[in-house]
Amino acid sequence: MRPIGGLLVGLILASFTAGCGIDVAETPPPSGPLPTPLGSVTPAIGGARIALDAALRAGPGVGLDDAPEGYRPAEPPVLVYVPRAVAKVRLPNDPDRLYVVFYAFPDAADAAEAGRQAAGFFGRGPALVQFPSDTRFALGQVGEVLVFAAWSPSATTDRPSAEAAFEIIQGFGQAIPIGP
């Protein structure tokens, strides 16, 4: 019985020791859950959403719908854990092609700084390979809320409506120029 017991102890120790060879250079996972669209929006997001919806209805005659499917664009680290709400523009012939993301910050100064960082991200580097090459970006600030949209003319079947809506979004709030 003794040789079998020694063999079992040896196998257990070997298994344990082999499991200790963890590569600590791997990138750790995020420390918290990624945000999902808010169940109830903050007052600031609600106000920005209502104002954009009104502008879209007055201009090209389209509006915003909630986006329950949880659209999440490529985004810089400064936006990853920020409370958000996602809407999509109700395009007559292509309702799933133009999403708008509203990001809520504690105050306008934080939103402005995040907007500057996001503008650099969308104007160079990773964002340029994560969106179609003809993608146009809109980024604006309304108080403590950033409003973002990305639209690819080649990816829509309702280009006139989408382009008119995108131009409204581009001019909404205080525009933040996208670039390096």
C-alpha cells in the first residue's frame, strides 16, 4: 500500500506544481463588468437624447429608438467604463445602420477631457482598422454628455436618410473635431 500512496502524493504534487507555471505577463481581464446600456438613463443623457430626437424629427424627419441589442463601438479606454445609453436612428429603409451612443460624465470638464482623448482615438490608430475605411465620425458635447456616432456610407441601403441624419448628429452640441 505504501508505494501506491507515495505515487498518489507524487502525482498530486506534480499536478499542483505544473499549475504554478502561470504566465504573469498576460494582460489581466478588466477589474469590473463592462457597462451595458442603462436601464434608466441619467437626467443629462435623457435631456441630450430628447434634444437630438427633436432635431432629427425637425430635419430629415427621422427619430431615435432605444437599441436593446447593446451596440458597442470600438472606443478608447476613457469611454469603456462610463455610463451610457445607446439609441439608433429610425431610418425608413435601414433601421440598424446608424447608432448613437450617449456617454455620461460627472461634469462638463470631465466630458471635455474625455472628448479630446476620444477624438484622437477615432482619428488614428486602432479605430481606423475597426471601422470600414469610409466611416465618418461625429463626436459632440452637451454639458456632461458626449454624443458619438459612426456612419459608413457604403454600409447603408438608405444613404439619403442616413446622410441627412448623420449631418444633424455631426452638428449636435459642441462639435469635437476628430483627428490625431
